[in-house]
Amino acid sequence: MLPIIAIIKNSGRAEALPEIVSRGSCPWRGNDLLRDARLLVLKTIEGSTAEERGDWGVMQEKFAPT
């Protein structure tokens, strides 16, 4: 799974809800789980500092499963 996010350069905010791309079959497509995942990505991005958003390694850590 890969979140795709358009971020406004001047403000650092997400332009819209992220898209989530997956490979292979995705039986939950169209389900609330996909919407919840998109909202979680958006919440994580908006809760990050501008410095964190510019550091791919930090953002990967924030999204890594625990």
C-alpha cells in the first residue's frame, strides 16, 4: 500500500484527502477501512511539523506498523 499525497508547498498542508494505491486484489476497496486509512494519513501529515514533512525517513517511521 502506498499513500499518494499532494502537499501545498507554501503552507505544507495536504491539498485533499490522500489516495491509497495497492497492488493485487483489495477486497476492502470501497469499504470504510479505505476511508479510515486515508483520514489517518491526513491526520498524521497535518500533525507533523514542516521539518518532519520534509524528511522522508521521519515520515516513513510515523507510518511504520508497530
